[in-house]
Amino acid sequence: MRLWPRTIRARDTLIATVVAACVLIPVAAGMHVAIREAIRQEIWEDSLQAAARVAYAVRDKTLTDPIPTIRGTTLVQVVDARGRIVHATRLGWRERPLSTDRPSADELVRHVHSCDSRHCHILVAMRVSTDADSMVVYAGREQPWLLWAHRLELLLGSGVLLLVALTGLSTWHMVGRTLSPIGKIRTQLAEITAVDLSRRVPEPCGKGEIAELAHTANETIERLERSVEQQRRFSSDASHELRTPIAALRAELESALMYPEDTDLVATLSAALRNTDRLEAVISDLLLLARLGTGGVVAAERIDLAEMVAAELEVRPPSVLVSTDLSTGAVVKGVRIQLLRVLDNLLDNAERHGEGAIDVVVGRQEGYAMLMVTDHGKGIPESDRERAFERFTRLDSGRSRETGGTGLGLAIARDVAIAHGGTLRIEDSPHGARFVLRLPLAEEE
């Protein structure tokens, strides 16, 4: 396996070269046999006709010397039973016969391939008669130069090597051009770091696989950039939110230690407990957000939103007037404790801004289950509606941290909705702020 190339370009070139060789070598071998046999067959056919005419002339005693060339057959000899040359063409006069191979009386005609130290001949040997001492006519040509000294094999072998080399070079060039955009993408990705996620990889024109790869890489970088930016902002906000109660707790404890005689122990412990509760709430919400970001919905069950809302409102302290319109049949599949957290966060938010009244509606709408919570407060401007779901965001600057929650409630609610395949938005309302949760309806069992 160490000899196996590591790069795609080299592997594809090697495979294409081997495949080309495996295809071209048998083709060349077949062409070699076909060309050789075609040449011999053509010579034998011409030689057969010439030998037949000469044999007929010998029997008819009309043969002349020298024998004329017939159909390009330059070598013709008439040899008697003792091996003496009786008649021949001009090129056929030689010291000895073209061949000593004589066809039998039953065979009459035989194909002969005769070679000596200097020449090779492709011949037809034909008996003039069936007599035992019949003369034999040898007709044929000198073997063509293409069949001499393995010239045909060398020619075909050179062609195979040339075509295999061209196949390898073409594959190397084409694969290189194909992979060139990938190399640029790789180089660009290597240069992109968490410090500079604003850069993007080049996207080739068209809709091929490489263009899709570049587009997907850019989308991934864009999501990573948003995630890193959100993480930085989240870390900064979380540090600020945690620093405030910790600083207050530290100040109270240091004051109690420095002036124990002047310290009201009950008040100090109560204040420390409130700051501890504040820290616990923020940390719990941060842990929930972290869990929501690690995977999909788990431990899902079928939940009727109307029944869940009704049960939750029964056990919830009646701090404000709540009017409901709960339609049955809005069944979803999800994690009950997470959906209850969404409901509680929406109700808590509505109570803080509702000015004494909240409307809760459950129903079905275009294949989705819908939960709508509307307060009777001042409402949220359209320009601030998306910002309301950002972590540690408080649109009401006059609200203190003690009465305004952790600043993570709406962010948690939206993340839960997304994890369940739904949405959470702020929509237009005749009064106050209207939060609308939409979740996919569960399939019928």
C-alpha cells in the first residue's frame, strides 16, 4: 500500500493509465493477428489465381518463358518431381526452388510460408495434376516489409505506448484542472481562522459538485462566524450578568467582616441569599441553553397543548387576570418539561408587562399547533422584536435585574421552539405584545 499514490490526481492518472493499457494491449494483439492474416490472405488469394492459370497453361502446353506477372504475383516457379525449376518469372529464376514443400496428390493445393537466411516468401503450392511425378507450381510474393523483423509488433507496441502515455497525460491535466478549484478552496480555508471569519472561499461558476462544495463551505463559515460572534457576545454578557451579583455578594460579606458590630446579620444574610438565588437562576438558564445547543429533541412524547396550558394555569399563582381560549386537538410531539418552560417564560414576561391582564389562545393553524400569549401592556416596536430574543437583552431600561429576570427567558423559549422544529415570533396585536409559538402537529397514531 505504500506504493499506492496518496493524491487523487495521481491515483486517477494511475488508474486511467492501467485501464488504457488493459484495453489497448488486447486490441493491439487482435489488430496484429488481423493485419497479418489479412495481408497473407490477400497474397494467397492472388497467388492461388496465378498458380491456377500457370498450371492450366502447363497442362495446355501454352506456357511461355519467362512466365508473365499475374495479379501482382512476382514469384512463380514450375518445379518438376526432381526439384528442378522448369519455368519461372523473371524474379523467379533462382538457383533453387522457392520451397521444397510439395502438396500431396489428395491435397493438390497448399499454403506455404518459406524463409531462408535473407528472404521470406508467402506462397501457394499447386500440383499440375494428380500424377505422382506431377510438376508443382509455386506462386507468391516476398513477405511485405511490415511483417519483417517484428516491424508490425514494434509499430503496434509503439502506438500502444503512445496512446497510454497520452491517456495518462490527459488524465493528469484534466484531473488537475478539475481539482484546481478544490486546491484554492483548501488554501483559502487554511488561511481562514477564528480571528478572521469574514473571508469566504472562491465559488466556481455553474452548479457542479465543486461549486456546491464551495457554497456549502461558505455557508458553514458564515454559520461559524455567527456562532463565534454569538459566543463572544454571550460570554461578555454572561460575565457581566454574573459579575454583578457576585460583586454585591462580596461587598456585603466584606462589610459584615469589617464591621461585625454594626452589621444587621439577618439583613446581610437575606441580601446574600437574594444574590445567590440570582446567580443560581442565571447559571441554570445558561446550562439549559447549553443543553439545547448540543442536540435534538429527546424523550419526546405526545402532548396536547390545551391540556398542558390548562394544567399549568391551575397550579400557577393568580397574579394577573388570565383569559383563555383553548381548543383541543393541538397535539405535538416534544419534551414536556421544555415546553412548560416556554409557557412559563411567556407567562412571566406577560405578567411583567401585561398591566393586569393576559390572553392565552391554543389552536391549530395550517398544519401547526399554535400557542399565543398576549399581554395588555405597551407592546414592542417592530424594530425591537428580534432583539427581544437575544440573550441578556432587556428592552425596558428602567427595569432592575431583581425584577426583570435573568434576561435569558425569551432566548431559551425560542431555542426550545427551534429544537422542536417550530418557531417563536412576536406578531402584530391590537394591544400589548403578542408572542406566537408554532409547533408541527404530531402524526396520528
